[in-house]
Amino acid sequence: MLRAFLRTTAARARSRTPRSVPDDDVLLDAPDDRLAPALVAAARGDYAPAAGLLSTTREHAEWEHRDRYATRLAAFARSRAEWLDTWRATAPDDPDALLIAARLAVHRRWDSPARAELLRQLVPAVVGAAEISGPDPVPWRTALDAARGARAGHAEFERLWAQAVRRSAHHYGCHVAALQYLAASSPGAHGECLDFAETAAQDAPEDALVRALPLRAAFTCLTTTAAVRTYRRRLDAAADRAIALSAAHPAADPWTAELRNLLAYVLLRLGRWQDAAEQLRLTGPYVTSFPWERDTDDPLGHFLQARADVRAEARARAPGHPPRGRAERSAPGDH
């Protein structure tokens, strides 16, 4: 973990204006400057930096950061939970420790063949923890995920959703959870998923992360070629909206890495090579497992292959080859 942290710092210094990052310098799921020290300390059994980080996000209502940090810390605790056990024993009512513990509990049950039943038993405890969390919407995101895994009915999910949006009308994580629930409960309802995402994006402030929700909905549409053909105009509009959001952030920014990785993936599936190449450039050295982990256990390898495909396409379109504009996009497919 410390070695990864040092590599992250060095790569960030080299890539303020990224051009072509060598394969060996690409970092998978690299933490940002705030999360990295907390992970390093947790690896040593010290929970204090993680507690301080989450307390700061709660006190300053940094809900998007809080959600992302909680997810990463819970994922780390799946293999190294000693620091969390010590934290909970020391401060059993700490809302930040309860948040990590609830998310870890959902993660541990998610991969079980008995997931629905196990999560059904867990939902009351997760919801109970969310109900005492005050204005914090992040525990409700965990509750929404647990309800989705438990195959909760629409009425129950809508009750939890109402609690989440009452606390933060534009929280990206809660909207992603609702979008995933909609997609899972109605696998062919691509139009409904796009409707929900587009409405959420239109109502959000210009700089809100939830404005990228249509891109996430577009990702769900890419599971079937028929959906791509039917909703192609809306998928392109979702990508264009995400491109504008990406442009508002600096290049080689670890915070925007997931957005840009997802955007590059969607653009490649839509055959928009030039736009995808620009997003791959802007990611700098920062690769995220999502979405490259789809259909593979080697997300980094998938990313590197996609980047190599883009470079090969660029060489093919060099002078002497007829250029293709957006009107001549290639057919969607895996890259």
C-alpha cells in the first residue's frame, strides 16, 4: 500500500499535462491525496486517519467524497479488518465507523449464492443505522444497495429512496443505487433508465456529479446491441454531457478518474474513437476497475488493450487515410 501511495505521488507530479503515460506508470484504483494516508495507516492497524477523514467529510457535508471514501475503506476492510474492529471497539457509536461497518457487511454478503436472503436479514440493521445518521445521505446509499440485493419490492425501495433524497436531492451515489435497482428490476427498461437519469441530470447544478448519471444509464444500455440502435441519439447526448463535465476538471485528476474511465469505455463502445482518445489522455495514469472489470478479471489489462486499440486507430487515420467524423461512427462493440 505504501509503495502504491508513493507511485501515485510520483505519477501525479509527472502528469499535470498528460500526453502518453507508459504502461508501467498506469495506476489501478489509485487513492487521492486525502485517502492514501488513511489506507496506509489502516494497513498498519491505525484507524485514526480514516476516522479523521470521514469526520471531516461529514462535518463539511462533502457527501460525494464521503461516499467514495467509505466505499474504498470498506473494500480495504474486506481483507484487512483489524483497524475497523479496533475502531468499533473503541467507539461503538461513532457514525463513521458504523458507516464503514454497514457497507462492509453488505459487501461481504453480496457475492454469496444466498445473497438475497442474507441481505434481507441485514436490511433492518442497515436502515436503522441510516435513520440515526442525521442529514447524511451516504448511509442511505448503503441501505438502497442492500435493498436492491435483497430484491426489495418497489414500495419498500421507494420509501428508502424518499429518505435519501430528503437529505440530498442530488447525491450521485444514491441516484446510482436507484438506477441500478431500476435496471435490475426491469432488465429491458432502457428507456425508463435513461428517463430517470436525464431528469436527475437536468435538475442538478452545473458542477454536480449526478449530471453524469445519463452516462451511467448509457452503460446499462450497452449490454444489448438492440438498445444501442434504439437509443443511439440519447446515448450520444449522455456522452456529450459527460464530456462537458470532464472538461470542467483538470487533467490527470484522480477524483474525476472514474468518470473519465467510464466515459472512455462508453465512447469506445459507440465507436467515437477521437473523443475516447481525448478522455484516455485526460485520465493520465489513473485507471479505475469500473468499468473495465466488466467481463474480465483483469481490468488493467482491458484498459491497456483499449488504449492500444485507440492508438492503432489513430495511426490508421493518420495523413494518407480518409478521416471519419462523428457521422461515420463505427458499429458498437467490445474493445
